[in-house]
Amino acid sequence: MVDQLSEAEREDALDGLPDWDHDEARDAISRSFTFENFSEAFAFMTRVALLAEAADHHPEWSNVYNRVDILLTTHDAGGLSERDIEMAEAIDALVD
Amino acid sequence: MVDQLSEAEREDALDGLPDWDHDEARDAISRSFTFENFSEAFAFMTRVALLAEAADHHPEWSNVYNRVDILLTTHDAGGLSERDIEMAEAIDALVD
């Protein structure tokens, strides 16, 4: 089990993830990524899939051609946990 | 360019795709797929991505863990075209 972040922990974490939006209703974070084309977008998705499987922590995500939308939350924790923050940082490291 | 299917053509096509739902508002077809786990789901997505890139016809799709939702329509045609029907048949052939 993993704990939901406290409000202070969440604020600290979000300060470190300026490209992610906080969905208050779901206590989730999301980010949209745009690539040159589908091939580039799916290559990115494959890298995220490998991260997700290695961490056993999987995104909710969608793709339309060159766009990938990723949402992270921890169902078991009822909202954001440290696992989401770590995954967001790892995803950011792929593209930034 | 590719033409939107006529009503008669669409009805014929949908008769051949019993696992797909027709979204009348968007003139699109959609199907949900459920797998054992994320690894199986993403393996399927990779095969669909290869089909999509080869056909230069890409789905709108989302994934949450072991579930993959696929929607097909042809933006250039303003709705369903023969390209969607062919893609749906190719996707079905991966799983059925």
C-alpha cells in the first residue's frame, strides 16, 4: 500500500512538476505531449509503457495521431501518491 | 481523399462488425478490448500501431491497465469510410 500525499506534500511535488496540471476532482495529474507524427508519439508511448511496467504503476492515457494525454493517480491511495510523482518525473525525463 | 460511407454501405459494413458500436453523433465505430494485464494490452496496442502506421490511418484510443478502447473514424471524410471498416477488420483479426 502507498499513502495519498498530504496537501503540503502535494503542493511541494506539484511545484517540481510545472508541466503537469492537477485535477482536483480526481486528485490526479495530467500532461499532454505533442510530437511530429504518430510514429514519434507511439515511440514515446512505448518508452512510457516500459517505465510503467517496471514500476508496476500504469497511466490512464489516450492518443490521437501525434498527441498523447497522460493522467496519473494511484487508485489504491484514493489520489496522488509518491508513485505518481516519481512516474511523472521519469516521463518528463524522456522528453525534456 | 476517401468518401464517407452512404447509409446503405454503412449498414452493410456494421453488419460485418458485430463487436463494434456505432457512434451516430460522430459517425465513428468503437470497440473495447480487455486483456489479462497491462503487458498483454500494450502488446496488442503495438500490433494495432503497426497496422495503423502501415495504413496511414490512425485510431483515437485510450488505455487503462488491461483495457484498450479504440474509436475509428475518417476525419477527411467527415465520418466513417471504407478505411475504418478495413482497419476494424484488421484489428479484429488480431484478437478473434
